[in-house]
Amino acid sequence: MRVLFAGTPAIAVPSLEVLGREKGITLAGVLTNPDKPRGRRGESQPSEVCEAAQKILRLYKEQGRETFPILKPEKLDAALREEVNDLKPDLLVSFAYGHIFGPKFMALFPLGGINIHPSLLPKYRGPAPLQAAIINRDCETGISIQKLAQEMDSGDILAVEYLQLTGAETAESLSEVVSQKAALMLSSVLDKITKGEQGIPQDHSKANYCSMISRDDGLIDWENRSATEIEARIRAFTPWPLCRTIHNGRELFILKAVVFDEKSSKGEPGQVLGIDKNGILIQTGSGILAVTELQYQAKKALFWRDFLNGVRDFTGSKLG
């Protein structure tokens, strides 16, 4: 079976690596986003999937195996379709690629396509299911491998893996777990496709959707959100876009925190009340948040005690 893999961020890398060594699978090509500025210097760099594909290519060349192209188009246009058609792929495997595949593109794959989606579909269709599960403080989430359909994340389900949540996960840590477990699911799914097995249709009446995360989502609303909500958002927006506020005109990232009290009100929302063994206490719209790690823009992250040593006027100030 000739497979075209489509993916961009680090979460998709283990799945690509599995395909690169799976018996009976030939990587026809890898489709990923164009190089983009990354890091503090903003230098143009390839995606994590591109970097992983380059490593696989080097290994293939050492072993004398058939190589494959890495495609990085700006859009899925007629020129790309011609390139993909020349690769003669049988199946498309997609994981966090970031683009919707149209009917003309999908017609290039005799066996259709599958998509790895990190939620228990039909729950959290859309681009940010891991963040949605954390923000909503769900007790469980999971991974669904579905057949690609024209409506986003609506295809028949081929495999599901359930994941219990502890309430301490960040989007970063949960992404790492999902990336490894999703890769382990691929072999059995590919076997089902080879045998012509059909998936289980989703109950579309139970579908809900999550939105794309923007940088503005990280701005903390001390007045209208509770300590519980803000703590969950801090975890959901790690490592990006990070939760932030303003202190004395400076942008301040709140990197880690715990709920100190769910209901108490001892000051105005955003007011720094003082300290406790749990951290710096900040009043929210409902309850008190204990912040344990902070970082001014362009400065290094600090444990709360170290932070206060350098910011003497912090206690009593109002954030936001």
C-alpha cells in the first residue's frame, strides 16, 4: 500500500515514523506546511513533520530504499494534485495537517483517506480538541481515527482510544501522550483498510465544535472568569499562546497556577492579595488563584518566590 502522509506539528511525527517502518507500507510522499518563522530569532524553519521526514529519507538512502518527495505547497491546487497523482498513492493518512481536502484531491486516492483526531468524536470536531477538553475540565478525552469525509471530522470511525484526564494536564503534556498512542493505533487501522472493513458512522446529532485558538484567547479576564476557569485556561494554553496579563504596563505571563479557593472574595478581581505557601494569591471573578510561575515578556520564567524578590511592589497591585 502506497501512503501519502499529511501533517505539520510535532504531534504527528510518531505516526509518520510508524508509517516509515511499517511492513507492507510504502511512503509515497509527505505533505506538510511551508517553512515558517519559528523561535526567538524568527528564522524560517521547516515543520516538525518535515524535519522527521528528512531523517527518514536519510535512513532510506543509507538502506538503498525507495525515497519519496516532501511537498510543502501554499495551497492544494491543480499543480499539487498533478504532483500527487504522479506518486500513485493508494491512501491518504492525515494528522493535524491544517488544511481541508477537497473532492478533487481525495479522488486521487483509490482507498480514500483517514484522519487521526485527538478527541472522542463527534465531540470536539475542529482544530483545538485538546485545549477544549482541558478548558472544559473533562474527565476523559481520547483519539479517534476516522475516514476522511467532506464535512470536517464527520467520517466513519475506524478506531477509538480512551484517555483519562487527571486535571493536571497541559496542552503540551497531553499532546505528547496523544502523539505516542495515536501512532500505536495505526497498524490495526491500516489492516482494517486492507481487509475492506467499514467504520462506524458517527451520531451527528451529538456533534459539537471547538474553535481555532488565537493569541487573544490567552489574555486573562480576571473579572469575568473564576479561579477554576483561569487555572484550566493556563494549562490549555501551554505552550501557546500562554495566558498573560498586564502589570504596571508590562506584559506578564502566568505560566503555572493552582486554585487556592473556589469562592472567596477578598479584593477586586485582578488584585494581588498576598502570598501563601501555595504561591502568589490573586483575586478572580470567583475565587482565588495561587500563581506559582511567572514571566515578564522577553525575560526568563521564575518561581514565584524568585519573582517577588525582583518585583517588590507586586503585592497589592492590580493586574489586567
